[in-house]
Amino acid sequence: MSGSVAGPVDVLVLLGPTPWEGPLVAGLAHPASRVAIARRCLDTADLIAAASAGLGRVAVVGAVAPRLDADVLDRLRSQGLAVVGVVDDGDDEAGRRLSRWGAEAVVAVVPADLGTAVRAIATAARAASAPAVATPVADVADEDDVGGRVVAVWGPAGAPGRTSVAVAIADEAARAGIDVLLVDADTWAPAMSVVLGLVDDGAGLASACRRSLGGGLDVGALSLLSREMRPGLRVLPGLPRAGRWNEVRGAALADVLRVARSLAGLVVVDCGFSLEADEELVFDTEAPRRNAATFAALESADVVVAVGSADPVGLVRIVGGLSELGDVVPGCEVRVLVTRLREGVVGRRGRAAVADALHAHAGVDSVWTVPDDRAAYDVALRRGATLAEVAPSSPARAALRSVALELVRDLGVEPRRLSARDRA
């Protein structure tokens, strides 16, 4: 890392109960360390409060500090603090966990050589606080950042069909031989379990997020928390009640999706509608934010499918929504899909009229359209099944199958070998 810091760097310290915690803090407090302990914090609440008050530039946190999780580190970074993690020598899993949560550096402490640890922490703290763009001083490799692609399905208010589209993309990709995980991350109106006829047993996204915050989420745990609908298609159910939205933190969901990439070749996420980011102006900035899950899903996605409905109100909403979406994820690829296309609303030109409107008002060059087939959707909803299961010849199903196959092709997701039963 380039750049230098004049004078001692103010640090906040929360190490947790270890035999070397006291001597290590004493070493950091010595003038020779060239760091200044702005506050020795009692717990994570004290740490976040001190960060909010602007008392430090770097947080030195121990892996065993009580209630330390991904959300705490995310809040520290949102306050502009760099994070240096401290672990026991040989605890590689704790080091990987802190790095995954966003620590700029991780230092291993050998109790018999605390002087070396103090110097390493001080060096890491000074480097992390330098004004230049950071490169981790001691980075623990993340072995799980491999694998699948993430498609986030989003749409504005008004129920344009986000969940139906997400289900269809996941179902059709699985029928094409892709290992798929379908995630219900809607914190406003979760509906995946109802649409697919799943019985709530308490497991699902909230459980996965709790595991993530505690550092215990891996591919095996995520596999157990998700439901296998059939070979190749797994579902991670959403919240059993929308009122429990605070159990899905943004940092935790981002970690869930990271692990999901290793579980499935394609991860399809059903997002909430709201892109409002001004919750921080209304509520305490340290309180959970309801839309953080949507932001995390969109930021994690390789492609965002933006869903609108083919009627005057729906088209106005998707045009406005696309502008907001561009502000939230300016670098992400966005594909537009319009549902419920019917001549009685958009006229005889149908698809062409919708495409012309979106091009003129939102600069959209290409749009997918799905014809309305209310009867088929009614049967699917009544049975808790997919369109492919109840109405394989439906024109809506055919359009959504083409969408799924195009996405799979463009994302370069490789199918597994299909059996005759899989193709059925």
C-alpha cells in the first residue's frame, strides 16, 4: 500500500477474551507503536458508537470478540473505518472469516512473541489508514470465491411479476441441465414459499443469514437450509413473515450469495421492489435497513432482470425504476422484461409498441416480452407448481423458457449431463 500517515493513527480496539489481550493492548499503547488507542471498547455496541462519534480511523478487532459478525464490520466500514483483524496463531478459519467480512488485514498472534504481533498490527493499522487506495497488508485467501453466476430479478412497485419470472427462469434453467438455487430475498412481500407450495419449517434465508453473521455458513450448511424441489433445482425460502425483515442484513445476504455461487451454477434471486436509500436520513444509521437486502442482491448480481408490466401504469413505473436502478448499480448489466402483454391494453402492435415506448423514454435497446396467460398462472398458483409443470404449451411459458436459455448462454453457465427423466 502506498501513502503515509503523519503522527500516530487513532485506533479503536476490541479484542475479546484471550490470555494475551491485556499485554497486546499495552504494547499498542506504547509510543513506539506509533498508534494511539482512542478507545478500548467494551463490546461491539461500544465499538460502533465510538466509530459513529469519529473517535478512530482504524478498528482493531479480535476474532473472538463477542457478537462480532459481518454486519458489525460492514457498519464500521460505512463509518469510514478500516478494519484490522486479530486471530490466534494457527486459527486459519477465523482469519478467512475476518477477511471475507472485509478486514483489510489479518494478523496472527503468537503468545510467546507479542512484540512481533504489536509491530504487525501497528504497521497494518497505519497502512490501512493511508489515503491511497488500499491493498491488504495481510490477506487471507478466500477459497470459496468460485463457481456460479447470480441473476437478480427486480421490478418496481405494483406486482409486475417478479416472483413468477424468478421462478420460471430458475425452473427452465434447471430443465436445461443447470444446477440452480432460487433465493427469495424480498423483505417486503416474500412469496416464494406460497407460489411453490412449500411448508415453512423455520429454515431458509433468515437461518442462512444468521449462520453467515456468525461465520458458520459454508456450502454444506447452505445446502441443508435450502430445499431440493427436484434434481438440479434448489430453493432457499424467504422470510415466513415480512415483519422479520431485520433478520436479513445486507452484509449477510452478500455472503450467502457468495457461498451460493459454490453450490449452484446459477443463482436466481427474487428481490424486493424498493430502491429507496434515504432510510438513513429517517432512522438511526446503525439500525438495520429494510432495503439493504435488495441493494446487496443487486450489487452481487452478474445480471439484473428488470421486470415491468405491459400497461400504461406498469410502463411508467419501469421507466422510472430503471433510472433509479442505474443509480444503485451503475456498472451492472440490466435486461428488461415486460410481462402480461395483451392486445387490449397495448394495441395490435403489442411487443413493438412496448419496445418503442421503452426505447423512447428509457433508452432500452432490447426488451423481452411475455404474453399474458392468466389461466395458466392461476392453475400453477393453485397447485403450487411452475408453468412448465401445469401448462407446458403456454405461450407465456415458451417466452420465459427462451429468456432463461438466453441468460444461461450469455452467462456461460455449463449444464450438467441430463438424464431422460431430467428432460421431462
